[in-house]
Amino acid sequence: MQAGATTTSSNAEQLKRRVVDEIDKHADEIMGISKTILTHPESGFKEHKTSALAEGVLNDLGIETRNGLAITGVKGRLEGSSPGPSILIMGELDSNIVPQHPLADPDTGAAHACGHHCQIGNMLGVAYGLVRSGVMSELAGGVNFIAVPAEEYLELEYRTGLREAGKIEFLGGKPELIALGELDDSDICMLTHATTDPPSFTIGKTNNGMLGKTIRYVGYASHAGGSPHLGTNALNAAEVALAAIHAQRDTFKDEDQIRIHPIITRGGSVVNAVPDDVRMETYVRGASFEAILDANAKVDRALRAGALGVGAEVEIATAPGYLPFRESADLADLWRANAVSLVGEDEIAEGGHSGGSTDMGDVSYLMPTIQPYAAGATGRGHSEDYMVTDYEMAVINPAKAMAMTVVDLLHDGARGATSVLENFVPEMTKETYLSTMRELFTTRVYTE
């Protein structure tokens, strides 16, 4: 028995070496893909050029694809030699909107200020390694690749318009793909995110979940100089609401990691008229679903107070955002061992909790999921000085670590994947997830 186990382990290591060698051979091509995406940034549900590029690479590797999933998503699949679990490798297509970024699109302000161009690169790097090495003939199950739209939860009015037109149901890419059934044939999921934080890799990080809100205050216009007393100032209503939200902050528990950060997207029409149409957007973030719902009720109360204070009307539209991210410890252990073999024990950090949010949280409620972080960027995330400076670290090393983990999961009759799945208890079924998220869509109008 011991000899058999040694043979199996040795075989897995041989397969992994073959995969890594192929990724190294094609490293310049893989990094070139990410650099091309960097110069053509597109925000969520608009990533047509990026989607076409990712699909073209998969097709060139002999992987059949389907496109147009959640508007711009692309999916391909590699089959193993026998039935078994399916591993999902994801990459995110979209950029942020940071007009001040030196590589921002001058027309849209879109810019890759979060490293998603690297995620597509390392997803495709896994595909290069598995295809060019020929290891799938020695693995069970299969591997799905999905280039996912719209991870960044922004441009809420635009996305709401897509929803009203029936083009999407959810405002984020992964929830939409879940609703479409595109994750039904996957059992385990991996995605690597770029970061500015050393060392080379971070594993074990958790994230807040969030709701998205759009708010409209409706007042009465009047001449701002001649007859302001005849108007109702919707901007004043918004300002009162902002102050009331701030007044809630000491009611939030530290462990709930509540983050609320509203912006005014429209402050009125012209300076010489009392503002009668003022609009806001905000997230309500928290470390647990229950904490998010509690904070959301307080935010709604504050928003209503703004309207009541000046006699305006307020429309509050709430949409499901993303669930808090939870990591599969068993899957993380497999990935970690491979990462150590690439960069050494000292180059692996254990992550803490992030106040940011990702729709990988939604996936993690349904199946074993990890989202390691790979260094290689500098600056501040989501800002004009964010730049990836080491593509070997941000693209190639993550591709190797994930591809090696695929081998661990699917070799020897997919014993590794079976073990991970046996120890995993999902937070929700897909049906529960969808019903819970759909119930969060609300629009309420208050006149007093």
C-alpha cells in the first residue's frame, strides 16, 4: 500500500512538472495577453474586446467555447480521461473606472486599476499548461474555464437599465452566471487576484459581503435666489441623510466590519434653481449576511430621515450585491503546498479580513472555493497609481500554482477533489441562494 501511494504521488509530481514546463515555455505569450488587455480596459457587461481575446486564445488551444454568457462571458471545457468532478478556473474580464489612471480609456475612464487583466492571463495560463502538456489524458473529471464579466460593482444605474431591459437579472457577473446555470457543472472553484501586498502569495483572506443601493430625492424646483422658499431642496435632504448615516457608525459592532460609503451622483440641475432631483449610490458592507441586513435597515432609516427633515420624497432601490467570501481550508492546503514549491515557505502569507467585497463570495457559498492573492502590483488598488510591475509574479506564478492544484485534485481518479468535496458543507443550495438574492431586490418610495 505504501509503495502504491508513493507511485501515485510521484506520478502527480511528474504531471505537475510537465504542466509547469509548458507554462514556462509560453510565459511571454501568456503575459502578453494580460498586457494587451491592460491597454483596452472595459467596465462591467461591456467587455466585448476582452471577451473576444480570451475566447480566441481558448479556441487556439483547441478548447471549444460558448460566448455571450451574462452578455460578455465566455466558457470552455477540457475533459479528462474518465468521469469525475469538475474544477472551475475563473478570470474576471472587467476594469474599474479611474479616469486619472495613465492607461485609462479617454472616452470611458475605464482602467485596470485592480489587476483583472492579470486574472485573465493566469486563467489562460492554466489552459496553456494543461493543454500543451497533454496531462488531461491522465486525469479524471474535467476543467471548466470561465471569463466572467462585471465583478466590480459599479455603474448601478446602467446595470439597472440592463436588468429592466431583461438582459440580466443580477448586477454582478458571477451571480448572473449562477442564475443562468453556468456553474451547475462545476464542483470546485479557483481564481487568483493580483495585489500590491507582499510577499509573493497570500492565502486565507476573507471578504465582506455587500448590498447596493440607489437613492433618488425628489423636491420642488424654484428660483434659488428669488424664491427659494417656494422650493423643496432635495440636496438638503441628501445632506441630512448623509449626516444621519454618519451618526449610526458607533452603533456598528467592530467584528461586523460594517462599511458604508455613499456618493452623490447628481446634485441638482442648474445652480440658480433649488435642486429638485438628487441621486445617490452606496454600498452597505459587512462580514456576515445578518450584519449587512441590520446595517441596511439603519441606512434606510437615515435616508428616510433626510426626506422627512425637509419635506422631500425619497425612492430607495436596494439590490443584492455579493455574499461574504469564505474559503475552503482543504482546497487552500492543496494550493498552498504547490505555491510553497514554487516560491518557498517565506513567500506565503496568511491573509486576514478585507472590508472589500467580491462575487467570489457567492460562489464560495455553493462550492469549495479559494481566491489566493498574487503580488506584483504597486500603488493603491482602485486608484490612479495602481500598476502591475512584475507579470511573472502576478500572472505566471498563479497560473502554475492553480494548474498544479488541478493535477492534485484530478489525478488518481480525482481522489483529491473527492476528499475536498466530502469535507465541504455548502452555506446554501443554489435554489436557496437564488431565492434569498431575489428577495433583496426592493424599491420603496417614502413621502413622509
